[in-house]
Amino acid sequence: MNIVNDIMKLKRARDAVILAHNYQRPEIQDIADFVGDSLGLSIQASGTDAEVIVFCGVHFMAETAKILSPRKTVLLPDMDAGCPMADMITADQLRELKTHHPDATVVCYVNTTAEVKAESDICCTSANAVSIVTDLKKANREILFVPDMYLGDFVAREADCDLITWRGFCPSHARVLPDDILIQQGLHPRARVLAHPECTPEVRKLADRVMSTEGMCWLVHEMKEDEFIVATEVGILHRMGKENPGKKFYPASELAVCPNMKRITLEKLHWALEGMHNEITVSRETIARAKKSIQRMLVYRS
Ligand code: 13P
Ligand code: SF4
């Protein structure tokens, strides 16, 4: 049995498209129709002609695909592939926060549940958060930013405004320490440092550029430099290496692994497609409300 060939056959039989996040295992990235960041994957999910979307990523990403394409069948090969940061704020907690700031605009990171998106005015990803907040600040209203305090801190600085941020964070990015960057710089003095905005402010300070995963993939291709220290989840190094054979990429920390992203395997992908298992469902009411905040975000392509 060749599992890759079998997945390809099933994909055709089911009229499915395989979407994979940049942090997925190499063999999943290699089999996917599209590999990208949260924004790129949302755009693909909203525009696909396929009947079935197999989402190789974490739960909130598959849920976002379902909200954008409610008539499609969306499968997540492992339902336990969650995002601890997304679980750091519930819709009840957001409703409570809103009672203290009744006139505020609520911006939610895409790393949130559908119910939290439904309570928000506009969604954002790490690729478009700065543009969105830069526009919102013109209205001169308070802005609540949930749930990532580190992305919130980055956006507040870039957009030069105050944000009321929730105290969530990504446990995988928080594992990257300033010392890790300094050690890698000692080993690779010519390398440029790229960091994801989910990293701590101390790590970001040491970076040459702070960007979303897709921004990083684009930048390493465009830049003439050929060595990079990458401060984000290690799965991205597979794509970077594949797309830039002459360049060298070093993980800032080998510990920056998202165990949830790694739950998706070829076996689980095969199982989900064969039996049409693990279908994502979102109530009609939540779809209607959450869709507004996601569609507002999709106007901002970067
Ligand atoms: P990107 O949108 O930059 O791919 O990030 C998603 C994510 O979950 C980062 O931890
Ligand atoms: Fe969530 Fe962090 Fe994993 Fe991204 S890397 S999915 S933010 S836990």
C-alpha cells in the first residue's frame, strides 16, 4: 500500500482539496494542494470549487474554512488538533470584557473559536493585523484586541496606538527565548533574524524583521541574503528549504514545536478522507455572525 497514492485517488474520488498550514509535517505539506498562512488558507477556503476541504492545521482554521464555505464539507483529520491560545478566551469572557468597554471595537485574532469571532467586530491574522488596527484607530474609539497579548503589543507599537489586550499567548512561540537568538547569532553571524509576532517582545527586539509565516516565506525568497535564523514554529523550515535550495535556515529554538499542528499525519488524513470522518460543524447562527468579522478582515489581503 502506498498511502500517498491512495490519498491522491481518494482526493479525486471525493472532489477534495487539501489545505495545509506552514507548520504541518513535511509529508503533509508535500501532499497538499496549497500550503500557507492563516490568511492565505482562509482565502483559498473561500474560493475553492472543490466539494470537500481537508484542513491540515488546527481546529480554528478548519472552522474558519467552514464559516467561509458553509456548503462545503470540511474535514479536520484529528479533532484534538486545537490551539491552546484560541482556548484562552471564551465567548462568555469576551462578552464580560465588552460590558466594561461598551463603545469599543473588538478585534479578534483568527486564532479564536467561531463563538468568539461571532462576538467580534473584525477578525485579523498576523499578516493584516497592523493594517486593520491602523485603519480602526482613525475612528478614535477604544480597541479591544483578543486573545494574543504579544501580537497585541506588536500591533500597538506598529500602529502607534493603545490597545486593550487579553493576556493570551502561544505556548510554542513563548518557548523561544532571547538567549536562543543570541546563541544562533553567535553560531551564524551573517544570518538575518526573522520572528513571528507571537514571539515575546524581548525576542522581537532581536529580530531584523517581524512577520507572519507567509511574509517570512516571501521575504527569504526575495532577499539576497542566504542565511536566516527563524523564530517561529519549526515546521516552516521545510517549506523554506524546499523553495530556496541554495539558502540556509536555522530554527531559533528546536523547542518551538506546536504539538497540535503535528497531530495531523498521512494516516489520519487517509482515514478522514476514506470514511469522510471528522466533519466540522458550526451552527447557522454562529456562521452568520462570525462570517461578518472574517469577511471584513478579508478586505485586507496583507
Ligand atoms: P500565521 O497566520 O502567520 O501562519 O500564524 C498562524 C499561527 O497559528 C501562528 O502560530
Ligand atoms: Fe496555536 Fe501556537 Fe500552535 Fe499557532 S503555533 S496553532 S498559535 S499553539
